[in-house]
Amino acid sequence: MNVRLHERWEDVQQLSAAWNGLLAESSSDTLFLTWEWTEAWWKNYGAGRPLFVLSAWNGGKLEGLAPLYLDAQSHWGRRWNCLRLIGDGSGDSDYLDCVARRGNETEVMAAFVGFLEEHRDRWDFLEFHGTPETSPCLAALLNASREKSWKLSSEPIPCATLPLPHDWNAYLKQLKPRFRTKVRSVLAYFDEQLGAAPVPCRDAAEADRWLPILFDLHTRRWQTKNQRGVFHSTEKQSFYRDISRAMLERGWLAFHRLDWGERPLALQYGFLYGNRFFLLQEGYDPDFAALRPGLALRGWLLRHWIESGLGEYDFLAGVSSYKLDWGAQIKQSVRVLLAPTPRAAWIAFGAAQAREGMKDAVRAVVPGSILAWRDERNKRRGRPQVEVPPQLQNGHHSSLSRRAAATLYATPLGAVGRAFASRYELDPERRRLRARRAPLCQIFIYHRVNDDFDPFLPSVPVAAFRKQMEFLKKNFPIVSLDEIGRGAFPDNGANYCAAVTFDDGYRDNFLSAFPVLKDLGLPATIFLTTGYIEAGELPWYDQVCWGFKLTTQERLSLQHVGGPEGRIDLHADRLKMMGQTLAWLRGLEESDRLRLTPQVFGALHVPARLRVPGPMLNWDEIRQMSKQNVTFGAHTVSHPALSRVNGERLEAEISGSRDRIQEESQLPVRHFAYPFGQPRDIGAEARNAVQRAGFTTAVTTVWGFNRPGDDLLELKRFSPRFNPWDFDPGRFAMMLDWYRLAGVQPQEDSHQQGAIS
């Protein structure tokens, strides 16, 4: 067996014609050893790295390949040369190995080891990273190196792969019940509700357009975890462009994209080779994480490939929980280090062991509380920040002085401030303090409580909601709307009580808010828009919000129908135009609003009906909560601005909502919430209709406190949803006391706030 050394790329290229043919006749056959992969990798990552490719020949016939290069490393003040396989070092390749014609592994690897032994002055140690532990070439290499007394160090690299059955339903039965249900429901949603199906990349021009989207979605997804992802280097991006073109030519590229309308939600990038799919990278839009587009894309492709007879879905290196959820099995690759001398072995093996030992030593001496603090800090840094435009901050900007005051308020000084605000109030006429004359009731209004951190669909984070409720329970009486309706303001030293309400009936009220209320034993009232509860669909204004979230247009023009016009290419511009569009629609006569809303979707280039899975409460959840101190009120059938509705339609919206809730809950409904809730949205006719319907109370969205003797059908409320200071317990306490002391003047809502109340 004759061994040749190739140190110039031009010489290596002479092997290209026979390269893949030899690979196909070997036990090492994998995509990561093909000529196409090797060439693209070396083009993008090989600069400054000396080649050391070995070929084994029997006469004029190529029998083996060791595609190596020299990687210079510095240890203890001198340079050491490590032989590595081409493809190693960038994090892109798996299952790297030598190549030998099947049955000739022993002879080929012995020849390679003999050559390396003769040229020990050129290298110091050899590393195989990610080689399958069952590799015949690896076994032959270890046997031959043992005869030369080379030193060995190895460690396992777990990988995950999924052998595919011949039937989709048989595959689903292998999954755990809860995950199986999740897969089925997500696929049903994309198949039936969205009508969305993945499409494959078919040509190089399409790949060039799709790859930047993959890079962006992948990076944004990892940024939510305080990591930067893998596509931050130009070399990596260039490699993906080159390998995509090469794999397209061979028919091996499996690059798929799942869109909703014109917006890409998820991409999956890999290769089909030898009846196996290799998953390299994927990305999904974190703004749409609640829809689980990544899960939908993988599930759809798995179903497709199972039906097509594919044999294996290979997740490659790493065993994450999500891979096991899909039924992946663990197999082992290895990292092998070989050194011909004790000194080289000490350097090669000791460097890796020293790094791990240093980490273990740090963990041993650093207190667990500090490590936990570091982990929590990293989580906070990775958490998306809530973007709150100035017009939605209700005048409360987080200045340095305000932050400092909030910090002080978390000390015993806060108790002093609460006591002062309980005894005194500011006389609005004389602008001086006076003893409080009448008790106050502050009704809080919530909509969504979740951790989506979505500026298009604002919510109160779950932890912030819990802190707010804990503070209120600790310091003040929490009353129900039934008590307010009876005028039963508690007689306490604070002359203050609070009530908690929710509008619309979102499902996260059950999933996120209800557990908090139940734990703390707090009463609350949820106002239901029954038409959307029945249909399980988003309210019309939320569909508009989703339309702005989903659009990829750069400009919106509705001037021809009397609507707004402006740029929507930037995130902030979309939010601004969304608020203006909602305000415009809200001010239309109901018949005009119904006619023009589809034109908004058309201008945004999004589907006319936008559906998301399970957005609203269902009747079973409503009945369950009604047994746990939660009452339900009416919020109309379809959430129109009642001042724009009259006659029989007005009565039907008000009484129809009440009657449907009573029918399903078998409980009386005494409370009503006006949609949008500002005076211009209500009108005298709607107030009279509410009174005729026999409601005890009706709530608005006008800011302010309620006092004994106030009109029970025009109760004021207070929304903490748009104030970033409310998410901090100290600032929340400080501002509540300031409002109790100085009062809250009734004010018109902002566009967006009123549009979704």
C-alpha cells in the first residue's frame, strides 16, 4: 500500500474524480466526507492552515483517504502541530473519519499510521473529533497506533438520531402522550386554520434569498437566550452559501421554509443523503413563538418523509430534551487524541483536562448563591425587553430620579408613604393637603397576563402580576364588584380598597392569572365578549394587531378610504400606525367598520382572517373559575363601540352577552363593561340600555377613583398594563400612593389602549 502526501489544494483537487466513488464503497459514507462538503469547507475555513492530506494506493487504484490539515496551537511557550480532519474546527461537521474501501480498513489505516510515524517531525498529536464509535477506520487506527506505542485519550460525544417507521400514526404512538397531542394540535392548526405548508428551496437564487432569513431568525431566537447563535461570522455565512449551491446541484439540499402569508415563520436547513436526513440548522421567528412554527415545520417534514419512505432523521451531535421528545435515540461518536510521545501526550491530553479542571475548581469555591445569581442575571439579559412607546406610558417615564425614589420606596420609608397617603389627599382647588374625607376604590383593569413580551399584543408579565396582587393583598382590602354595587366600601384606616377586573376573556386569564388569584384568595371579575368565546377566535381589533405584526410591507396607505397612511417598515413605525388604524376603525359606524376592516388586511398583504390557537377562554374554564371566587360579567357579543350601534342591535349586544353567560354558567350576571370604555364610545343610549338590562354596575376605561355615591353604571378603572414602572414592585407601590394622595384626573385613553379595552 503506497501512501502519498498532498500539501497543495491543486494536488488534492486531482483526487476529486475518485473521491465520492471511494466514499460510496466505504463504511464511512456520510455527507460530511463528500468532496462537495470538503471543498466548500476548505474554501471558507482553510486559509492559513497547511494541508496534510494522505491518500493510499494499491497500484493505480485509490484505496483510502485521510483528509487532514495541520492546526498550530500554543502551549507552554511553544508551538505544537495538531493533525485534524478537514471539516473540524468550525462546528459544522459531524461523523468525520478517514475513508477506506470496505474490507481494507486495517491495511489502509496501518499504512497511514506507518507514514505518520516516519514523519513525526511534522506533527505532534492527532485529533479525530466526532468520529462514530463503530467506525472500522477508527478501530483500525487505534490498533495500528497501539502497536507504535502511541498514547491515547478519548471521550464520548453523544448524538441523537431518529429511525423512522413506515407509518405516521405508528410513529406518533412512539411519542409521549402530552407531546403527541401537541404535535397533532399544532399540525392541525397550520393545516386547517392557516392552510400553511412548508415549501422547499429549488434553486440557487432562492437559496441566496432564504439564507439571510435563516441567519436572522436563528440569531434572533438565540438572542432570547442571551446567546448570539452561530451565524455571526462572515466565514460561516459564506460557507452556507457555497455548500447550498453545491448540494443543490447534487440534489442533496433539504432547505424548507414555513410562511404565514408573506412572513417566514420558520426555516429548517439540512441534507438528504443515503436515505437519511441530516439536520444542520434551523430558525424560527421568536415573535411568533406562541404558534410553535418550528415544531410545525419539523412535524410536517417528518410526516412527509415517513410517507416517502425515508429511513432516518439525524439530529447530529448533542442530546437536547427536544430531540428526545421527538423520539430520538442516543448513539455515540468520540473525540480521540493520539500522541506519539509522552511529552506530546501531556500537552494534548493535559490542555483539555486542565480546562475542565479549572471549571470544576471554580464551581467548588464559588458559593452556590453566586452561581445562581449569575444564571438568573444571564436569563434576565436574554429576556426580551418590552418596548413601550412614549404615547403609551401615560406620562410615567423611568427617569433616574424616579428609579431612585422607587428604590427608596422598597425600604421602610415605603410604609411611611403609604400611611401618609391613607390619611391625606391633595385639595384640587386650594392645592394643599387635607384629611381624607371619603374612602376610595380603585378598580384595576387587565387584559392579557403572560410572558410573551409582545408589543403588538401588550400584556402584564406573570411575575409582575403576582407581585402586584401580593402587594395589594398585603396592604389593602380587595373587594368584589358585588360589594361595590352594594356600596360596601370597607371601613379601614387606609380609606382605600381595590378591585381586580379583566376584559375580553383571554385564555391566559385562566392559565396565568387565575392560579395567582387562587393562591392568594383574591376575588376578580372577568368581562366576556361572548361572540369570540363561542367562536374561539380573536376579537377584530386583535386581528388587526396580528395583521400589523405579520405584515412585511414597507408602507400602509388607507387614505383612499379615509384611513391613515405612513411607513411601516420599522418596528416602531408599525406600532404607531397600528394605533392610528385601530383608532380610525374604532371611530367608524359599525357597518363601515365591518366593511373597511378587510381592506386593512388587504393593504397589509395578510390573510383576511387571522387565527391563532386557543386565544379565548372556553366555557369549561369559565365554569371552573366561577367556583373559585371569580365572577363573570358581560362585555357585549362582538365588542363594538356602543355609541356607533343603536336600536335592536344595541339591545342584542348588551343583553345577548349577559344571557349567554347566564345560560352557560347557570349564575346571575350583574356587571357590564363598555367596549373601549371612553365617553365617546358609550353614549347616553348605551348607558340607558345597560340600565334597562338590569345590571348592578358597569365599568368604563376612564381613569380615576370611585367614591361612595358615584354613578355605579360609570365606574372608573385604572390600567397598569402600559406603565413600565408598574412592573417593578417598588415603583408600583410608590405610584399607587402618589395617585391616592394627588388624585387621578379623568383622561382620554391612548389610541392603542382604548382600542383593546
